[in-house]
Amino acid sequence: MKSVTRGTFTGYALTCFLCASVTNLCLMTVDRYIAIVKPLKYLIVITTRRAVFAIFTAWCIPIVTALLPLSWSYSPMSLTSITTAWKVFTIATFIVYGIMPCVFLPLAIIRILLIVRRCRLERSAVMAQLDFNYSRSKRQFYPEKEISSTRLIVSLVVLFLVCYVFGVCVRIASVFEHQPPESVLEISSILILTNSVANPLAYGLLKRDFKRELLKTLKIDNSSSDLALNEVL
């Protein structure tokens, strides 16, 4: 009984964290989308209260999703009803956490990249018309700093798509009784888990402030930290 309970708890926790990785990625993409598409309204739209509420919601929805099967797993329902409930739950889960993000995130990223590219072209045109005595390195500093967060989002979304598209297709096929081979199921599960595991690595490699705080935590000198950051970026 203890092993069954432990396995059930592990399954619920795994579902919760997998869904949370999707909701938090969507939330972060929306945040960057507003910051880049509507920069003058960003501080008005993204207030502290709204940010806290959004983060809270991004974790509450996965928790509710993970615990929802309890409503029929331990209820006196017929086997047919339980099977139908699981099928509806599986389809709805993959629509919300699989299909919709795979459609929404690429569209948002394309929009962000187009705006960043347009801003860089406009800035280059303005700088070409002005006769300033600034060094070349200083001229290039602001565009590079501006796209650092965009580069992080793009990397995370691409990683998400690579890991999830295959898994979503496999799971949808299994729901409609086209059972794929066991090896295919294992590969899709590994890819989905890889997405969650690789997210912290992406933060560590691509996010400037994340690396700065990490270096401070490790008690590394600030001057050497800045030098290391500049060399990596």
C-alpha cells in the first residue's frame, strides 16, 4: 500500500511540475511580448500585484490539473465512466498544455523577433545619420543588451517545441487507440522531461542577471564576474 501511494504521489508531482514548466514558459513569453511590443505601457500593465497574481496562477493551474484525477479515481464510478473521464482529461490536458502552447509560442516569438529586427534596423539608420564620436563598441552595446532576454525566450521556446511536438503527437495517437511502440513512448517521455531539466541550464547560460546573482552566491568577486559575463556574452 505504501509503494502504491508513493507511486501515485510521484505521478501527481511529476504531472504538476511538467504542466508548471509549460505555464511558466507561457507566462514569461507573455511578459517579454508585452515588454517588446508595448514597451511604454509595460510598467502600467505589469504591476507588482499583477505579476504576483500571474505567477500564483501559473502554479495553481498545474496543481489543480495534477489533482483533478482524484475526483474520479476514488469515486464509486463504473469502469466505463472512469475510462471516459481519463480519456477526456488526457485530451483536454494535451490541448491546453501541448497543442495550444505549440501554436501560441511560435507566433509570439516570430512577432517578437520581427519587432526586435525592426528596432535594430531603425537604430542603425539613425546612428548612420548622426555624426557622433562614440566608439563602435558603445554603439553596439545597447542592441546586444536589448536582445539578451529575447535570446533566452527564443532558446526556451525552441527547446520546448523540439521536446514537446513529438510527445504531443505520440500521446494523441495513443488516445485514439493507435498505440505506438513502447520505445516511441519512452523517447517521447524522455524528451518531455528533458525540457524541464534543461530550462535551468538555459537560464544559467543565457540570462545575464541570473549568472550575476549565481556568481554572487558563490562568493566570486564582482569585477571578475562582470569580466566573465562579458566574455560569455
